[in-house]
Amino acid sequence: VDEKRLLATATALVDVPSPTCDATAVAARLAEILTSDGFEVERPDAGWPTAPAVVTRLHGSRVGRTLQFDGHLDTVHLPFVPASVVDGHLLGLGAADMKGGIAACVEAMRALRDADALQGGSVLLTTHDHHEAPWGDGRQVHGLIEGGFTGDAVLLPEYLAHPLPLAGRGMAVFEVTLSRPGEPVHEVLRPANQPNVVDAGAELVVRLKQLAAELAPITHPHAGCDTAFVGLLQAGEIYNQSPTSCQVKGTRRWVTPGQVEAVKEQLGSIIEGVAQDTGTVAEWHIEVPGDAFHINEAEPIVECLQAASQSVSGEQLPYGGKPFVDDGNKYSAMARIPALTHGPNATGAHTTQESVPVSELTRIAKVYALTAARFCAAT
């Protein structure tokens, strides 16, 4: 692994602004870097022709497994911060989440090629836009999966260095508007029988709190427990106005795979029940970024990554859960392949203070290269 070459790639990517749904320029930059390095690049639309995905492959000399490296090129919508290196840390918007990780994937492929270390199988690199919510909806990952751009397992270099997550919760984001007909009115002038949308919103919060208590016993040793959470309750313009609508937004998380439709039905029933009981009208939308997943520690990709970590760092990684939902949840549910999130020990994701140690990018490049060499050699 050439750390200077890796850092140059990471810097080149971070220096191109790429807010979600506008990653055209950085995708072109990555395609140029790969092409100049001698890799053959594919640009499938994957459901987003504005910024086609960037895909490349490295083939071994014989048949074997395919290991996929996957990463998103888009960043959250915050003020752009260009790349800089300070005290051995790469700074800049996207450095931690996750252009640095993508650069480490590219360097791992270079190292495998230069050392002729990929004896069998192949490595597939997929990079894309449309990751960060609420601006993106994950459509390019869906498009890549539907287009057959998947491996026998996938590694994702998000900013989770430890533990190695063998389980993660699914998540649904709900947005509810409870409304009544008419116009806003002063509190002392409202008809006695007029529905109170604030009361309705408060009732929905109470019922979701009751749901949360019922869900708490549903647990997984790595992923945690099922939850229902409200993060926003909003209505009205001033303190003595009876408003016409109330918004409630929050999340529902679960530890058991395959519960997406059941969760949607559960939330819908609660929402409609509140509307009926309070005389309001409910409009609601539920977005599911990803389903829950479990990975067996005996999976070959887990054993190969642990062996690589032992070789690079002198120790294996502890097992645990993934605290967030990422594209690995989609690959687990849709492509039915084991998806491991393991990346650099970085800080500042979703802020303007992103920072990743260059040594961590080098570590990830080495771990990914060794994992691929082991995993892909088997048939």
C-alpha cells in the first residue's frame, strides 16, 4: 500500500464538492483516477443518470469468489470544506464520510494488482450518489443491485472502526400530519366541538411511547432492542392560536430481519386510530432506509476480515452491533449477501469538522486488500 498515493486520491475526491443528488463532478473525478491507473471503468445509471455510478473490477487468474467494495460519493448538505492535511489527519467535507474510505478501497485494489496478490476471483468496486437522507433516497444502490452489480459479500468503509457489526437494526422514518378543516383561530373563539390538532399530536406521542414500552423486551445481543421514538412535534404559530395541523416525526427501529411490512402496518394502525379518536384527518408517509440484518460469525467474509485485521493490527476486532443504518442494510436485504461495515476510526461525520487519520486510511487499505486476497481465492 502506497500511503502517499492513497492520500492523493482521497484529497482529489474531497476537493470536489458533492452534495447528495449532485455528485456528478466527483464521480467523473474518480472515473478519471481509475482510468489513468489502468482500470476499466463502467458508468451504469443505476436509477440516477444525473450522476451515473462508478464501477470497476480487478480479476484474479482463476475462478473464485467476488468481493465487493461499496461506498457513496455524496456528502451531507453543509458548507463545503476543501481538503487539507493537519498533523497526520485528512480534513474536509467527506473526508470521514466517506471519500477517505473510498480512496482506501481504490488503493487496496492497486496494491492487489501491483503485487499480483489476487490469485483467484475478483474485486468489484461500486461507488454512487443518493445516499445521504433526507436529500437522497438510496435509489442508486437499489439500481446497482437490480443491475447485478453485487459480489458474494460486500465491505463498506463507513466510519465504524470497531466493533465489527454482525447485526444492525432496521429503521423506518415516519412523518405524520394531523389536520382539521377551516382556518386557524384564536383559542377563545374556537367552537366547542372543533378538533384540537395539538391534542391529537400529543395523543399520538403518548401511544408511540406506549408502543416503545411494549417493544423494549424485543432484543438482540448485538443490535440492541426495538424502539419507537418521536423527535419532532410541531404545530401553530403563536401560543394562543388554535392551529389547523400538527406534525409528528420520528423513527421506529427493529432487530428482527424481514419486519418492514409489519412495521408499516403497525404504525399505520396507530396513526389512523389516533385520527379517528380525535376527529382529525391523518396524512402520513413512512420511509424505510433499511431492514434489520444478522451475520453469522462463521461466514467466510467475517473469518477473512478477522484474519486480515490480525495480520495488520495484531488483533482481531470485537463483535458488536451497527448503531446506524447504511447501504449494508440494503445489500443484506435485497442482494442477500453478507455486508460488513468496517472503516477508518474517523470523527466529525455530518459536520464541517470531519477528520480521519491518514494512518487509518492506510490500515483500511491493507485490511481490505488482505481480506480480498483470502476471500476471493476460495471457490
